[in-house]
Amino acid sequence: MITVHHLNNSRSQRVLWLLEELALEYEVKRYQRDPKTMLAPASLRAIHPLGKSPVITDGDSTVAESGAIIEYLIQKYGDGRLMPPIGSKDHQRYTYWLHYAEGSAMPPLLMKLIFGRLPQPPMPAFLRPFARLIAGGVQKSYIDPQLVTHLNFMEAELGKSTWFAGEHFSAADIQMSFPLEAAHMRAGLNNTRPHLMAYLQRIHARPAYLRAIERGGQYDFMQ
């Protein structure tokens, strides 16, 4: 039996969604973030040394990292589903977006979150004006331009096809969901990029996505 070690409001929501799309049986073991630090609990380290989510266990196998989990599940249980044929142009795109999501799209989004929180407690009050000045400068000079570049790139790519790997929904779309949901929440993704907004509407309407929300619980990134 596959067990998803599921942290609330995290990337592991994508794993639940994939399992629902594949119609696989699985169990959910829930973990809650620390309400003050928003970090994963130390109990996750008993599953994987980094103590982060997502992590799945499947028999004797423990698999971490969203992309690695998706590849593992597709290769072991996919039976050709949710992946373009190997050797095809669409498969090249599939592989690219599967890795782009965490390798390129998420770093500036994470920096946006970190620098946005920098001037807040527990930063001492007398240092907050300086922290706000530094954080604002970094965001304006580097982070925000990077986000604009990435959002424009993704918008243009979705102008070429319905889904990221072509005309058929794939696991690459599941992987890409989190950075786009995060961008919608905190990085200015709005109706000025109609292809991306329509994409979010399409994925949020999928029955398997909605079933995964029911299994996973509150997910603030679904707006």
C-alpha cells in the first residue's frame, strides 16, 4: 500500500492528485506545520532524514522529492498513462516541464516568500526598517523581474498548446500546478496572463484534483 506522508498546504498535494488521476489506492498520514515557524514537524525526519514533504512509502521503498515521486509512480503504476510516448517531441516537453517546476519556477517564488517575511517577527523591531529596505531592494531589483520573466515564458508556452506537454494532460501538468498556484497567491499572476489563468481553471475543475483536495484537507493555494 502506498502511504503519502502529507504536510498541510504543501507540495504533497500534487502527489495526492496524481494518485487520484491514476486511480490507485493509498493511505494519507497527516502532518501539520508549526503555526509559528510554518515548518514541517520533526516527526517527518523518521520517514526521511531531511524531514520534508512530500515523501511516500511503498513497501520497502521510500521516495522523496516531487519530481522523483511522480517519475516513480508513473513508471511503476502508470502503464503508459499521463506521459507522452518516449522519443516523441511531447515527451521532451514533458521531461522539461517536470524538472522546470522545481528547478526554475520555484526558486524565485520561494525567495519572494522569504524576503517578504524578513521584516516581520521574530526580527527585532529596531531592525525591521533596515530589513524592510534590504528586502524591498532585493525584490525590486532581482526577484520581481525574475518572476515576470518566468510568468511571461509560461504564458507564451501555454499559447502553443492546451497543456504543458502538448494537447494531452500529463503528469507534467500536475508538477507545474504548485508553482502556478503559488504565483497566483503571492507573485502577481492574474488575468493579464489569460492562458495561465485558464490553465488554473482547467486543473481545478478536474474531478481527480477535487478528490485529492477532499483527501488532503485544507489547501490555501486553491483560490
